Amino acid sequence: IQLVESGGGMVQPGGSLRLSCAASGFTFSSYDMSWVRQAPGKGPEWVSGINSGAGRTYYADSVKGRFTISSDNAKNTLYLQMNSLKPEDTALYYCAGLGYWGQGTQVTVSS
């Protein structure tokens, strides 16, 4: 099982980024998948989750209305569209599922 994130970068406050997570070794549409982030000096924070088979999505209050989780089951890829980014969204973002985590992709929001 492998999860590989991409799409991070540096943006100004108010900007947008789309993160991707390519999964291999399992069919993630059958399982809950999540995005988790960790800011410098802080513990992991769950951001969003999806069960694409059931069509259900979940969000932390801190990102609700700004982030959108989605998946492309044909590509076995998970996405996180992040809009209206704030400096406090700066963190290493991980894709997670079945007890596995990817290596993370850095998101930095700064003017």
C-alpha cells in the first residue's frame, strides 16, 4: 500500500491550492480516507474525510466552507481543493487511510 501526495506549495492568503493523493495497493473507494495536517510545533489535526463508496464527506470546523474533498475512483486518487487559504492553514498535509500515511506535502500560506 502506498499513498503519494502532491500539489503543495506557497501561496498568499486568500489563494487556492489543490492537493492530490495517488493511492496504490488497494481500492480506496471501499474505505474511509482522510486528509490530516501537522503545523510546526503542533500535533496532527484531522482536516477532512471521505467515504466515496457511500458518497459522504466530512470536514473539520476550521476548514468547512473553504476546503472540498473529492476522489476519482477510476484513478484511485484523492483530492483536497483548498480555497481562501489562511496563514493558519500552513502545515504538512498528509493523506491517510487503512492505517497508512503518505510522506506529506507542504502548504505554506504567507504574504
